[in-house]
Amino acid sequence: MTDGVTKRPRALGWAVNLIVLQTTVELAYVVGRKEFTPGLRVGLVIVVALQYVFARGAWRMSAGSVLGLLAYDAMAVVAAIGGDGALAIRGALALVSISVMVLLMVSIAAFPSPDLPKIS
């Protein structure tokens, strides 16, 4: 959550918008995969949809949500490189994921410092 003084960086807005677009496309792709069983598709949809929750947290300046999004996008890059399927789709996924990671890392400096408990 912002403290009223911390300004949300423009790069964070771009990153969140890209994440929402990327997640929506990923969900449509997962739902359209008929070779998956219905239970697996539902499970994948739930896991992929968690990116919406992390995007909302990042918009609220939560560094933990940014860490979650960085992990999701790092896994997406690995999946795009090692996966099978159309090269254009895999390249687009890798490009968007790397772009999101760069935008998130650029904006992380504007996040408020966490209040850690004192060790006594």
C-alpha cells in the first residue's frame, strides 16, 4: 500500500497492463487445449489466474507481489524456450515476459521500504 507520498511509477502501470493482457491470453490458450483433462485445465486456470492477484498487489505497491510476478514471468520464459508449439507464439510469450520483468525491476526502486520488526 502506498503511504500517500510514494508515487506509482509509469513503468509499473505498463507492467501491470501487460500482465493482465498476457494472463488473459494464457487463460484463453489453456482453456482451448482439448488434450488436457477438464480437471487439469481447471487447475491450470486457477494457477495462471493468480497472476491477476499478484498484478493487483503490484499496483498497490506490494514488493511481495512483484516477486511473485517475476517468478511467474521467469517460468514463462523458460516454458517459451523449452516448450513445443509455434515459434511465433513462444517468441511472443518470451518477449512479453522479459518486457514485464524489465518494467517491474525498473519500478521496484519506487516501492516503499518494508517495516521489519526489531530483533531483541
